[in-house]
Amino acid sequence: MRMRHWDRRGDGGLTFTELGFGTAPLGNLYRAISDEEATAVLDAAWQYGIRYFDTAPLYGLGLAERRVGRFLARKKREDCVVSTKVGRIMKVCRPDERTGIGKFFDTPSRREIFDYSYDGVMRSLEASFERTGLDSFDILFVHDLDVFNHGTPEACAHYFEQFMTGGYHALISLRDQGVVKAIGGGINEWEMCQTLAERGDFDLFLLAGRYTLLEQDALESFLPMCEARNIGIVLGGPYNSGILATGPIFGAQYNYSDAPPGILDKVRRIEQVCREHNVALADAALNFPLYHPAVVSVIPGGQSVDQVTSNQRARNTAIPRELWEELKALGLIRVDAPVHEVSGR
């Protein structure tokens, strides 16, 4: 497994495996899996050399954190990088009031309470320590501080100010004390990542689904800013929640919903070019973000051993330069998108 080193602050930084593991699927996302199945998936990831694991209280309403913590308890903590997220407090509730009904299955009965305050961040971190059983996290991301999750620009602005006047200072304090090595945001919109980078001192962003084979608008201003400031990017959702893995089939998922006609058509055209070059769509999709020099890891996740194996195989698949050149010529990816291998940071 190839590695990428990041050291923005000159304190030794962190070393990421190019493939990380996003643990939302281990929170019984879309279907329930057993503890044994989850452990088998994590074992496969470890055997393939994956050493970066990202989790969050939201994933399975605590279930993913517990499963990751049990697995990593058998490993040397210094052998891996672990991130979790803050911004939500999980409250006990009635089963019919729990968060994520129809999205997460067979989870604890918990209801999310958004809390980006100083105390909220500290309480969230303490709860994550308890669920995982870990003694440390390497990275803390403020989670889902975007319009996609909060519904309106006004609601997002409210939570943004709550965070910048409260929770942000908690993250700075935790980093200054050495409790965590890096802070950032795990967010679905590059524009909000850029706003945070302009307003605060952040190390890394987990950008979910916004720099992929399907969309590259983050090249307008955000990714150049990251390069200039040595801000690292963890790329989540490289398959745009499914469609770049499955192709434009009936029911293909884009942004956690059925893909609209325009997206289906664009993916169909991209897939046709891939087919002409004897490359699987999913292989091209997984490799594409890793060509950008700001990207330190791509975290596709997986809910089965086969999916983990597929991701590993995809990263080890050579993609011909001619494929990228044709996609650019047809206007299917931006002409300024990097398409050459990046050496270790």
C-alpha cells in the first residue's frame, strides 16, 4: 500500500495510506450486517495494508465507532491513523424517533442533536472515546456543517457562527494540547470547506463526493487554496455514493438519492469512454482523485470483503493516459484536472 505524508505544521505530521477506510457502511448503512461481518471487512482492509480509518458518531448512531474501536483494540495504536467527527450529540430516544430510519438499520435508538458549541464539541469527543475505547484520535473533523444537511443557507449560517465562536476554539485547544494532531471539516460542499479555510486555521478537509470523476468544480478556487496552504484533502465518496461504481443502472445512487437523468447521461458517456479503453468505470473513478497533489487519501469504505478487495484491485489498476485525454477532449472532465500520478508527499 502506497503512503502519502502530510506535515503542514512542521511537527512530524501524519502518514496516510492512499486508500483509507470510511466506516459509514459499518454503521449498517442501507442494510444491517453482523459484528462478525464488520470485523471480517476490517480484517480484510488491514490485510491489504489500509492504515487510515475514518468514523463518526452519526454512522449507525454510534455503532460504527464501537465496531472500529473493538477492532483497533487488537492493534498497536501507533500503526494507524484514526479520525472521528464532532457536531452531533446522540440522545437516547424512542425507537420510532431515532435518526436515520430507512437509512441506518438495527442501530441503537438515538436521536441526533446538532451542537457545534465549545461544550458540544468536548462532549462529542468524550462520547467517542467511550464508544471506541480508544485513548486518542489523530484527527477531529467538524461534521456536516453544510446546507446539504441543515436544509437552508440560514440554518447553515446559524450553525456556522455557533461553531466559529465556540466549537472551533475547542478544536484549536485540543490541537494545541496535543490531544489531536490535526483538525478540519468533514463536509459535503467544497464551498463551505473554502469558507472555513478562509475563516480559521484548519489542517485537513474530508471532502465528500465533491472532487470525483463526475464533478470537479472544487478546482475553481478551493483546491488551489489547499495546495497553496498545504491543507490536505481526504476524499470521501469517490463513487458519488454509488453511481460511479454501479454505472448508470436503474436505481443508481447519486448523493444518497436516485440519480437524476442528467447525471445518468453523463455517467453513461464517461462509462462508454472507459469501456473503449478497457477500463472499468469504478477503477477510473477510484484513481482519479488521487492524481490531485492536495489529496492525501481516498476513503471508499465497504460493507463486504468483496468491496474492500475491489477497491484494492482498482487502485492497483493502471489507467492509460489516453483515457483521460479523451474525457477532457469530450468535455466530460475539466481540462485543468490533474491526471498524472503524484509521488509521496
